[in-house]
Amino acid sequence: MDGPVGGSRASGGNGMVSNQANDTTTVAADDPKQNLNQVINSVQKTLGLLHQLYLTVSSFNAASQLPLLQRLNSLVSELDNMVKLSEKCNIQVPMEVLNLIDDGKNPDEFTRDVINSCIAKNQVTKGKTDAFKSLRKHLLDELEQTFPDEVEAYREIRANSAAEAKRLAQSQSMLPNGDVKVKSEL
């Protein structure tokens, strides 16, 4: 016969889930993380009910008709509860993830592909930045050989400008008593 499904589900000695008030709908509806946890718990409870249904159907006889009907009612009730809970959750799932799931693949592949794509784009951008730095250094070296006085004046102007920008940044972010001021954009 079928036994109780493990975990913290309430079950009787005959493997039946006892009907108890569902307290997941009485929690504050404003906390998105808690709403998501409630949906996850409902999904897990539904999976447990499906497992119990499988056990009941696989060993079905005339005496197990009432437990089967009770489990079907519990499943319908939990699916209804899941729909109500899911209405409070605003989760956007990329279509690519749903397509992967439909194809029977692991959705973690999508995450891995996105991360690999970001790494590749980052490497291309870093390569371009390094190329421009190298070009700038090469141009400054060539200019210094031809116009040494002008390049020296340019470097002094850049150093003074950088020091002034640093001083302004520090003065804007520090209060007179040494605390850091937080910028607020309105």
C-alpha cells in the first residue's frame, strides 16, 4: 500500500493527507520574497500530492476509490491555491529559458550562455580599450620626439587637471567632519 510522503507534510497512518487550513494566504501580500516562497512551497506540496496520487493509482482497487477521490480533491485545491499565490508574484522569465525547458534542457544552460556572452563582449571591449591606450602612448612618444616642449606642457596641464578633478571629487563626497556625503538624484 501507499505510505506517507516524507518531509513536514501532515499525514495519517494510512498515507492520507489530512485536510488542514492553508495558512499561506494569510501572510502579508507585500513581500515579494515571501510570496515567491509561498509559491515554491505550493509547488512542492503539489508534487507531493502527485506522488501520492501515483502511488494510489498504481495499486488501485475498489477499496482505494475514496482515498483517490480525496487526493484528487486535494490536488485541485492546491492547484487553485497555487494560482492565487502566483498572482501576487511578478516574475519575468526570458522566453529562451521557457524554450529550453520545453526542449527538455536544463535552464542553467541559458544562464551559462549569457555569462559566457558577457565575458566574450567584455574581452572585446578590453581589447579595444588596450588598443586605444597603446595608440595614445605611441602617439605621445612620436610627438615627444618631434615636439618635446609642447608634450611636456601637455603633460603638466593633464596632471594639474587630474589633481583638480580628484580634489573636487573628494570635496563633494566628504563633509567637514569627515563623513561621506551620499548624492541623491531627484
